Amino acid sequence: VKWVAPDGNGTAYTETQPGNIKTLLSSGTVACGTTVMIKDGLYTDLNLALTLTADCDEAHPIQFLAAPGAQPVFDGGYSAPLVWTQHPNDPKLYSAALPAGTDFTNLCLLNGQMLYPYPVLNANVLFGNYNLVDLNLETDGFVRDNNTIWIKTAAGIDPNAGTVVLSKTFRFLTVYGNDKNAYLKFKGIAVKHIAKSSISGAVSFTAIAFDLRKLHHVTFDSC
């Protein structure tokens, strides 16, 4: 059993001296029979990776479990205030510079409401003329690129007076299974705001919280 905590450090990985989960996974010591016990709190260590090199079995699974009574949360969101500018000709349209690491976010929450990702800012026949300025998908929404984000609501909500959450995370956990029997189990953890695409030129990859590659026997319980 190896214990981790949001502020964990060192390599003891005990309940009283928990370690860091990203350091643990990169150490190569999480093998068949390992239980990672996750203490309570908010975790910002994301883009984790685990590589399997051997087949596990039911008696020797790899487990990621919330510690007894704990409700750990892995949060890939960005919620610091932005500086929003009202459009001079459209008072319901606001724009802001995207903070570092949030380029191409596919998530924008305004006061807890998920805004729809419109394809373009202005009408374009290549996208069926559906666009944010006209709100012609009949829902509040946003558009973003690698530098700027625009939002518009039918009510003209000023985001400077509200709370906006974006995503700064492409992955929570990638497991390279190498076609092995993992008997991998996740129980009692929460993962949220994993929604930042990775785009380089004409090549793009969508965000995935759990990127499970070529592995077998995976269980999610109470997550």
C-alpha cells in the first residue's frame, strides 16, 4: 500500500508520510499488487502516466482507492479571474486573453453553467453559418482559439461579475497497457475539468480523462 496526498513528498508513501502521486507513478514501482491509497483533498497533479510491463491477476490487482472517509478530487480547471472586454458594437459579447496553458480549451463554465462551444465567432458558410455572434444554436456559448476566448449569453451576463472556469488539462491519466491484464481498479475518486485539446498545426487530439491503451480488466467504482 502506497499513500499519496495533495501536499505529499518523499518516498516513504506511508499514511503518516504520504508521497506525491505523479512522482509515484513515474517511479516505476506501481506494479501488480500495488494499492495507491489517495488521501483527502484537491489534487492538481495531472497528465499522469502509468506503464504496465506484466500481467496481473485478480489476487494481485493495481488499485487506486480513496482513503477511508476521503473524497479526493483531481481538478484540471482554471478558475482565476480574467479581464473581460465588452464588444463596442455588441454589448452581450465579451472577450478575454486566454491564460497560459488554457489554449484550445473545450470547456467554459459561466457561473456553473456549461456554455456551448460554437464553431466560429461570425457566420461562415463552411460551418453552416452557425456562430456565436448570432447565437443561432439557440444557447449561450463561447468560441476560443490559442490566444483569445469570446463568450455571449442571451441575457448579456458580464463575466467580470461572475465566475468562469476553463480547462488547462489534456489528460488525467494515461495507462500504457502493452496488451496486459491489468486488473486495474479506481474507487471513490472525482476527476473534473479535463477538457483542453492538444493542437499542433493541422493535427489535433481531444482531451480524455482516462486514456486507457491496450489493457484489460478495468473497474470504476463510486467515482
